[in-house]
Amino acid sequence: MPAHKHADLIMRYAQDASQSETPWKFWECKYDAHSDWDALSAHPAWRIGAQYRRKPRKQVIDWTQKAAEVPVLAISESGAVAFLTLDLDAVGPSLYLALETGIWVFNHNGRNPWPEGVLVEYKLRDKAGPDDAPVNARHLNWVLTCMSTDIIASRAVGLAEGWCYE
């Protein structure tokens, strides 16, 4: 007799159930190929025609990787909005922090100023506008060589898939 279609996932779910009273909170279900993944609200039915997966784990931006010149949008508990470029701890508790300010950051030292997981648009020395699609800043060559391919400025436009601010 062949194994159940979801046997491996059921075993992983059982592991979650051994560590949590609400293991379904870690799982999602998709009932057909054209639907979105939906969070489960109870134990899965393990239907043959459905797809199941453990929710993707989010990676959190490491604010200590941010260069001093990178602006941060901060909204405080009182509702005050600020654009910060220095020490985030100096501001006090914030309800929301984001890097998507629309402000261009100049590449003056040949190092990536963005934390891992940030998508950026960038300008090259020989081009007037941003390059094609936004890319993960981690995958770019930030070294200044006085060549036409040097990145001279960049700005955050979002986060790579699987990343979040907190």
C-alpha cells in the first residue's frame, strides 16, 4: 500500500504538535493551484487534493548592519514621524521603522550601506536613472573603481521575499 500523499508533512506537523498546543498556527493550506495560501485555523484535514506547507519563516532586518548615512523612517508611540540617519537607540521606542524613504544614499566609501534583505534601486556612474528591477543590495558590487559601472547612489524600495522589519 502506498504512503499517504502528505505523510512527510503529517510527520512534521506531529513534531509541531508535540511542542505546541496550536500547531496549525505554523501551517498554511492551498485548495487549488490558482488560490492563495491560507493560514489554518484548526488541525488540517489532509485532503488529497489540497497542498499544505509550513509557513515560511521570516527573517528580520538587522538594524546594526545599517550604515549611518542610511535614512530610516521612524514613527514613535506618540505618532511623531522622523527621518533618522544616526543611532536608532537615541530616539527611544518606535512603533514602526522602515528603510523605504525614497531618499537616495550616495556611495562614498565603496561599501554596501544596506542591511541584508533590502531591495534597492541604484544609479550607475554612466546612467541617469535607476537600473532595471530592484535587487537585493547584498548581491551588488559596491566597490568604487572609477569605472562606468560604479554604483553611485541607491535607495531602498522594499524587502526581499521572506524578510520583515520586526
